[in-house]
Amino acid sequence: MPDIGDLDRAILRAWQTDARRSLRDLAAEVGVSATTVHDRARALRRRGVVRGTSLDLDLAQLGRGVQALIAVRIRPPSRSSIEGFRDWVSDLPETVGVFVTSGRSDFIVHVAVADNDALYAFVIDRLTARAEIADVETSVIYEHRRVPPRLDP
Amino acid sequence: MPDIGDLDRAILRAWQTDARRSLRDLAAEVGVSATTVHDRARALRRRGVVRGTSLDLDLAQLGRGVQALIAVRIRPPSRSSIEGFRDWVSDLPETVGVFVTSGRSDFIVHVAVADNDALYAFVIDRLTARAEIADVETSVIYEHRRVPPRLDP
DNA sequence: CGTGAAAATTTGCGGAT
DNA sequence: ATCCGCAAATTTTCACG
């Protein structure tokens, strides 16, 4: 588990602000050549440090103005139940994220739906159709901020 | 609030799989010219449908192998308390996401730290230093999946 | 890690439907 | 209002030192 290099960190820090920034731009910011950034970026991808690049979308403008976190408790909390539910819920069209957690609940499911009616329907029609669900608790999201992870040198 | 067009949806659907895909590539997949994709992509950015592009990082490889969701209850839950805490917690180096929610808690804070000791220190040293915190409940994240929002035609 | 050159992409402009 | 072709500017990519 060798620590990641300082140059890689600097590249990621600059790259993180905009996944589409040009290598040339990144190179100028971190003070190396574009080729070096190219090589490092490729290596970071290959090693899986950079898993991919994604779009930050305004879901409200895409017809899904209501988001919620739904805490779910599964019974029994066995591997097969956990993995089965995880895979099933990941593929629902409403789901935008799934956390498998310790504590009061086994899952926190992050969903985005059209409106409150759709949220209610999701919880009482789709979720509770699964026999392994022991308990559900819904929290509406008023605001959600993603914070770019701070990468200190 | 006019609904977004079918072409825009198709572009976003293709673009979403990799924010760095070339316009040419996207154009080939959706069946229009690269210029059109360019124009649409720019318009989507300008309108804020696409807020930005981000890197999907493996935080474990960056020395932050433990993630958690921390439910926080604030007293009083007034606008100034809520916004004050939100802004403060957003800027902590451990924070990678902040949800402002209804329900049992006012916030769900998503953090990534080096190890369990760092998590414990974060909760009992940093968080509870804020006078407005009434209650905290920590859930360790065993697994976290981000799901690209499904954009149906 | 860098240089240099070739290949590919992005981007602005004008024009067609 | 939408979409495309074209060509210049820029960026990515690779062989080599």
C-alpha cells in the first residue's frame, strides 16, 4: 500500500474541479508537461484510483424534483439477503445511490422521483413488495451538496 | 418549465457513461453530427442541466478507507442554525457530502476518513464542538454505489 | 519526465431545411 | 429553430531520448 505520489495528488486536485479540463491546462497548473499528465492520468485510471468521470446533473430540470434518503432494515441481515436487496434496489429507475451501512438500518437508499406522490408510491408499492424488508424510514432531502474530496499534499 | 428534448436526453444518456467521451463519439451513438452535440452540450451547461463534470475517485486508495454517514440533529432547527452548520460542515476536510433532510435528523453528513480512530475523533472532537448539535448518530458505510440516473426517452 | 510531430478533437461560422 | 459541413485552432497521443 504505497502512498500515492505528490504529483498524482496535484493532478487529481486540479482535475477534480472539472473532469473535462484539458491535459495541457492541468499540466500548466501543476507545472509539468502535458505528456506527463497524460501518462499519470492513464496510470491513475488503470490502477483504479480514478474509477471514471461523471456528469453532475440537475435532476429537478430532468423531471425529478424530489429526492429522499430511505433507511431500510432487512431481515434476516444475512449475506444473501443483503446482496440480493442491494442488487435489486440498485437497478430501480428511481435509485441514484445505495449505501450499505452499520447501525440502525442496513441500507440507505438515495432516490430521485418526480414528486411526493411518486415518492410515496415508491415506498409503499415497490419497496414493500420485497418480503425481506423489516422496516423503512423516509427522509425527504431539502438540499444535497456533493463536496469534492480534499486531497492534501 | 418546458420538458427537456429527446435529443438532449439521448446525449445526456450517452455522455453520462463517461464525462470525457468525445463529442464525435457521442454524436455517432445518438445519430447526429458532432457539431450538433457540441451545441446541445453547451446549451445544457448554460442552462444548468449539466452543472459540471466530476472524477469518481477510489478514496480508499487515497488514504481514506473508512466512510460513514452521520445523522445530526440541530437545536434550534432555525434557518440560521441550519445554514450555519451546513456551511461549516461542508468545508471540513473529512466531508464528501451533505444532505439537509426532513425526519429524525436535520442533516446526514457523508464523511471519508483514514480509519476508525479518525472517524471517532471526528465525531467526538470536531462535530460536538458545535454548540447547536443536539444529537449525533454514526453509521459506518460498508459499501457505496453511485447509480447513474436513468434518463428515459 | 520532456520534446516533437502526427492523429484526433473541439470550436466558430455560414448555410440548409 | 435545429441541425450540419467545413476548416482553423487546440488537444491528445505516441515514438524516442
